[in-house]
Amino acid sequence: MAEAEPKITYSRVMLKISGEALMGDQGFGLHPPTVQRIAAEVKSVHELGVEICMVIGGGNIFAACKARPRAWSAPPPTTWGCSPR
């Protein structure tokens, strides 16, 4: 017996993935097997015909930067996305 196609409730979705979800069991950064697993899941939904807007957090990357000195200084989070006046 053939499997029935899943019923699509929404044709467009927005998916917010936290940076913490992408680091797996590490304390910071990206965990490649975790990123690949999530990418495969997103791809399978896209192949069903669903349009996906993704918002990916990056706090874990900035946390990793705090662990070592850097040559640049990031603006405070309260100003991210704000245009100068």
C-alpha cells in the first residue's frame, strides 16, 4: 500500500531557529551534524511545496567570539537593525 501524501495546512511558513539549536551539545559555534539534520528536515518540508522563510539566531556565535580576543568591536545588541539618524 502506498503512503498517502501529507496534508499541507500552510503554503508559507516562517521558521525561527535559535543559534543554540545549531550548536548541538557544544557550548558555542555550529555543530555540523546538527546543522545538517535540521537542513534535511527543512528540505523535506520544502519538497512538499511549502515556502519557508528562515530566521536564524547567532547569539552562540557572538558568545564564541567573547572567548577569544577580536580586532573588531560589535555594536551593542540594542542598536542592531537600527539605521543611523
